[in-house]
Amino acid sequence: MTTNRFALRPTVLFSAAMLPLMSACSNAPAPDRDATPLAPAVSVSVETVASGTNADPVTATGTFGSRDEIPLAFKIGGIVSRVLVDEGATVQRGQLLASLDLREINAAVDKAQVGFDKAQRDQARVQRLAADSVATLAQLQDATSALNAARSDLVTATVNREYATIVAPEGGIVLQRLATAGSNVSPGTPIMLLGGTRRGRVLRVGLPDRDALRVQLGDAATVHFDALPTRTFTGRVQLVGRSADPRTGTYAVEITVSGADALPSGLVGSVSIAARSSTGGGKRGASVSVDALLEADRDSATVYLVAATREAPGDLIAQAKRVRVRGVSGDRVMIEGLAPDARLVTRGAAYVTPGARVRIVTTDTLAAALKASAVTRTAVLP
């Protein structure tokens, strides 16, 4: 069998149109075998940090009432003679509210008056005798001391009689009536509770330490009452306690409520306080997505910021930065240490390394890419 010597050789046919292309390829420089190919950019979504971004609102539940709730009592004990007002009554400053039986108290005043008059006569007589050198200086001093003591006894009895009646120290509303006529009360026993109107009415709430540090005087608030579900009231923080209640561990906060003067005391209300972003020490903070935090350790964590490169302004790289964590609320985190208008990597931060190239995409696009990547990894598993 005879083998054709051309049968095993490959045949290449050239056309006239291919000649210029071959000539160009022959003149092209050889590829650089030592050049390192650029790593592909990591797709991420970002969030711009606004200057003075507010934290999530502080919410709490409390009781509405007068800012000054004054327990009224007699200075001395005795039998209650009259209680002239009932719960819910509106009273004016100086109005008589209750009194004790004054017979015993008036007798004590009369006795003190008699003692003072006698001491005054005795001192005058000894003073005349001392002027004639009949009484000694010691006798005159003793008489003068007795007069001063009798005067003090009279003042005490008179003050006790004055405080055997209760008058309204300011205008307000009687919140509670705690005694009736005929009751035998001891000194200082509350007879009624007066809600004063001089300093207005407030919603009192108790906040844990983390929220109390975020609230400041003047912060705006929105108030809703359970009894009036269709109405919304506005207010402002008027007081922030500086010491915790030893029983509950919370800090007292008072919110003035506009347009609520006609509401009864004791209503339960919920408040949402627009806490400012400034925190202890006057620093500014920002509320960002929890997805941005990496390598959290107690009150600090790492985040990645997006910045342009100097060599190619169009290229973006990730820069790691350590920040301070002030608090967490849901899927938002309050942090410090970021400059205003900084671009912060949120979704995709776990795939970024310091100095890595990044490509900004929308959150939906990134979610689809991550899902496709997960499907691909699952498909190639043995």
C-alpha cells in the first residue's frame, strides 16, 4: 500500500485579506510574562454618612401629671376639723383647704402669752431694782433670759397655730384627698396631694442609662396617650435626671406636653424622643447599617470607607478604619469617628480587604450577585 507523503501534513490556506493582519501581529510586542494581572473589583453597596445624622428615637412609657405634686400636711398633730375640698377640685393660691380642731392649740398659745407677759413684768422689776443697787447683776441676767425663753415659747405656739390650717401654696388641682373630718393625724401626715400649675404639667418617664445619655434638654418629642389613640401631642424634654432611681435603676425624664392642660392627671402615655446625635463629650455621631461593622470588640469595630486612588481617580479602593460604637438599635448602629459625607461600605463589607479595589452597585444588584455566587459555589461541590 502506497502512502501519500502529503496526507499527514496540515494544510493552511491564506487569503489576501489576512495578510495585513498577520503582518500587524508579527510586529506586536511580546507580552510581559512578569506583569501581575489586577484583581477583580469587589462589588459593594455604600452608605453616605450625613453630617450630624440623628440616632434612632428614644421611646418610653410614663404617666402624665403636674410637674410639682405637693403633699400637704399639718405641722402638728391633732383632730381634723374640716376638709373643704374634694379630689379634682381646682384651687387658688392662699385658699383654705383644711384645718385642725383649734381648741387645744389656742389654749397653748394663750398659755405662752401669759408666760411671756409674766416674764416681761419680772424682768422690768428686776431691772429697776438693779438700777437702785438692790438686785444683783446675776438676778437681772436671769430675768432677761427668762423673758427671752418666754418670747420663744410664744413664737412657737403662734407658728403651730398658723400651721394648724392648710392653705394652697399655689394654684392647682387636688389630686388626692387622704383624710376626712374627725381623723386623728400625727405631725406631717399628708392630708391631700396638690398638683401645682405654676410650672406646668409633664409626662414622666424612666430611661435606662444608655438612652438617658442620648437625651438632652430641648429635644423634640411626640406623645400619644392610650386613652386618646387618635390624637398626637408634641412636646420637649424639660428635665433629665442626673442620678438613677435606686429602686429601678432608671433616670427620670420629664417632657412638657403642648395642648394637654385640660387632660386629667394619671394618664398613661408613650413618648418618642428625637434624640440628638451629639453624645457625651460633645462629639458627633452617625447612625449606620449594622452590616458595615466588622471585627467588633466591645465598644469598637472596623468599617471600610470608599476612596479614590491617586494614580487613577476613577478607581476606588477600600480603606479600613476603626470607629467607636455608641449603641445598637435594631439594624442600625450609632458610631463615632467618621467624617461627614464619608462613603461607608455596607453590603459586601465581609468580602473586602484593606486596599482592595471595589465597585459600587445598588443593593438589589449586589444581593442578586451574592445569590448567584452562592448558587455557583453549590453547583461545583462534589
